[in-house]
Amino acid sequence: MVEAVRTTGAENVIWDLSVFYSSVDDPAIQRDMDSLSAQVDDFAAKYRGRVAQLDAETMVDALKELEVIYDRSGRIGSFASLLFSTDTNNPQYGAFIQKVTEYGAQLNQKLLFFDLEWNQTDDEAAANLLADPTLGQYRHYLEAERRYKPFQLSEIEEQLLVEKSVTGRSAWVRFFTQLTSAIRVDYDGEKLTLTQVLTRLHDADREVRRRANEAITAALRDKAMELTYIFNVLAADKASDDKRRGYPSWISSRNLSNKAPDQVVEALIKAVTSAYDIVARHYRLKRVLLGVDELTEYDRYAPLPMKEADSFYTWEDARGIVLTAFEAFSPRFAEIAGRFFSENWIHAPVLPNKRGGAFCSGTVPSAHPYVFVNYEGKSNDVMTLAHELGHGIHAYLAAEAQGIFGMHTPLTTAEMASTFGEMLVFNNLMNREPDPEARLGMLAKKIEDSFATIFRQVAMNRFEDGFHTARRSEGELPTDRIGDIWMQTQQAMFQDSVNLSEKYRIWWSYIPHFLATPGYVYAYAFGELLVMALFNLYRERGASFVPQFIDVLAAGDSDWPEQILAKVGVDLTDLNFWNEGLAALRSLVEQEEQLAREVYPEKF
């Protein structure tokens, strides 16, 4: 197959991690670990038993010391995790990340006292301290930490949970990553990675998609026993933690971490699930345009049969497309994104045993963010690159302005710059495309990208809800029972527009978010709908919106999300807020229907 051997130019786009260390054997790593351990011991000796009595000035001194500690430990952890992601079956990288995980757990155990003592501080005394302007940028960190007060355990219990995570949750998540990265899919006589065969679901040839679907299903079924067991163990582990801490539901801890009140999340999920008809409407149209009797799961991402529907983008094409779109919005955006390319902050090729998917690691303020993608030249890869570079810009600005305590935003607002970056690229390409048929193909692709971010993620949240609820009430779940929950929640999204076959029953099993970050997925929908509202504001305000948005990104986690976004006129406390974004998406589907009738009148 010609396409399989096409090169993108991303084959040698490897990140430079020397800002941390030269290699896994660098003697500076052990020196830094020893030095940092001594620094943590000194910090504990200095402040243990005194946190509740610290005045504002001394509290600031303590937090500045903690910043240095977290930055130094973050450098070691970032280096280990970034290395491991590029080759999860490398025994040297595996041993190193395990060593760093165990080391990090030891440090955390020694530092737990600080947050625990702060949260045990009398409410009145804490309020008086928080009112002192001397705290400056550290005020919100201290205020936000107190939301965990009702759910914290004793210091010895917290230490035990950290210690057991090394051989418990962390170990199982690592095993899942290694297991799925090592899967080889038998496709047309070749042994390919999951990433390589998943890409074929976007192929214009239906037979290619069908074979890819069957091959992936077979590979996942072959590992069903292991994957089912991992899911069950981690769900039971989470249930145990939630019960001990007193969280009322499986999602409560995630909402708390996201600084998202339960009622806001419930309103989001209700709004999205009530609008599943938008999904069905698009896919009914797609069936007509593809000219097939019915759509099945391997048709979900099929490009429409039109010119340039299966376009191929080299790495340089992608770089130019993204930077041009970012430059048109803000030279600052393009300047920061450009550094990722010119200074080797990206890892792009598809490699054996490399983790699937894509991510941006913000690392620490003394270094810089890194972007990880598996680039294969599809239009979806270009959008993914724009998405992760958006994360990179967000992390860069927040780290620069806020330091380590304020750089890592809640997951819900963490998707702002990433999805905004995708919108910039999409609009730039649409505005430059004169051909209505090509515009229809681009519009359909954008709609499906939005569906994947909004509707699919909420449908997966419904799967998680069903899975965790069933695991807690029924005990260990067999593969078929998990498959039942998966099929019910996924079919509900498509209504009668796509027929999910029995082969799709096992496709829950390779999705890492369910295990590494339970409850994460609704944050994508939150972020996409938020960005649709922000993009409308950009259209209305033009250039005046740009510095406001950059200020919001630079604010990072320095305040409650609703306070930060109020500065650009977004009211996150409005439980009808989500309907604005859904209305914008419905309007896109209406545009798609109208354009389809103009381009292909004979099909209607």
C-alpha cells in the first residue's frame, strides 16, 4: 500500500530534553535526588507543627521554599515520564520511572504535613491570614486547598495511601500503558501499532476502514482478560479511596479538583445528552453523502467522497498552517508556538512502543512545556498539533506569570487554549478555501471534531458513571457486562443514525483517561463549549479580545475559574451557559445541510 510508506517529515522530530538531564545515566540525577531529599528534610524540620501559627510573611517564605522543592522534583519527574512515553517497553526507562515514582512518593510523604496542618487551622484564624494582602499571589492556592478539608485523613493514613499507590494505582496504570503500547495489530499481514491502525479509520476507502475495525477488535479481544482485570482493580481502588475519604459519589473528587460545582457539571451533562439529536442529524446527512444504506462504527470518521477529502500534510505543511493561523490571531501566540518547532520541544514520529495519542506536558517554570504527538499526515493530525500547541502556549504563559502553584489550571479550563487553537486553524483554512465542495468537507470534519470533544466525551462520562456505579454495586464486572454499559451509552449518542456492531463492544478497553484520570472526559466538553462562547466574543470584539484572552490564559490557576472568565464576560455560574455553545454547534450542522444541498442537489 503506497500510503503506508509515505513519509511526513516528522520521522526525526524528536524533543530535546537536555534542559533537564543529558540521559537516563546522567550522574546529576542522583546528585539532585540526594540534595532534594536533604532540602525536604530541612523544610519539614523547620515548619512541622508550626503551620497553623505562621503569620502572612512567614507563610510566604515557606511557600517560596516549597516552590523551589516542587520545581526541582518536577524536573526529575518530567524527565522520567517524558522519556518513558517515547518507549514504554524500554526496561531502562521503565526502571527509571519506577525509581522516580518511588522517590516522589517518599518526598510527598514528608511534605504532606504542610497542607494537612494548614487545613486543620481554625477557620477564623485561616480567614484572618487569607485577608492579609502580604500573601499576594499565594492567597488563592491557600484558599483553594481548604476545599479538601472535609475529605482529608490523618497524616499516617495519607502517607500510607501515597506509599501504597506506588505498587497500587500507579503500578496498574503503568502496566496498562505498557500493555496497550505493546499491542501489535495484524493488519493485511503486517504487525502494526494501535495508533497506526486507528489512523486507517479515517481512510476514504470503506474496505480499509472495515478491515482496520476488525483488526483492532481482534487485537483488543486478545487482551480482554488483562484489560478487564485492570479496569476492575482500579475501579475498586477508587471506590475504596472514595469511601475512606467520604466522597458522596465516584465523580465528586474530580469535580472538586476541577473547581467545578456538582450542579454545574450536572447541568453540562444534561444539556449535552439532551442535544444528542444534533449528532443524529449530522450522521443521517453523512449517510446520504457517502451513498451507503447504513453507517456503522467504522464510518464515523470517514472523509466525505470529494476532492482533497483524504489530503496528506507533511510536517512542514502542518507547521505552516498552524503558525499562520496563530499569527493572524496574535503574534505572541505564533512566537511561543514557533519555539516548540525551532527549539525541539516536540516529539512527533510514530514509533514502536511509543505511547498512543497526544499530550502536552507543562513540566515546571524553570524549564518549558513539551508537546507529544503521533503525526501521520492526516488533517486530524494537523488539528491535534494545533490543539497540543494551544496547551503549550497556555502552560508557557501561566508558568511565566504565576509560578508553579498557579500554572496548572483545573482540567475544565485547561482545554481553553487548545480548542481555541483548533478553531483558529479551522477558520483560517475555511476562509482561504474558495471551493464549496472542499469547504463542505472541511465543515463536516470540524463538526465531527466538535462531536468527538463534546458529545463523545459526555457519552464516555455516561459510560464511566455506569461502570463505576455497577462496579460498586455488583462487584467485579466481566468483559461482557462492561461491554453492555459501553454499547448502551455510545448508541444513545448516535440514536438511530449509526449502527454500532457487536465488534464495538470491546472498544472501551484501550482508553487511558478512564484509568489514569477517572472522571476527566467531561472536561473536554466543558472546554469546547466554553471556547465556542469565547470564539463568539472574539468575532464580536475583534482585536480588543486578544489581550483579554491572553490575560485569561496567563492567569492560570491564580483564581477560581468563574472569577477569571468573568473578566472576558463569560458567566460560568449560569446553568444555561452550555446551551449557547450547543446552539452554535447546531448552527454549524444547519450550515452543513444547506451547503450539501447546494453542492449535491441530486442527492436530495
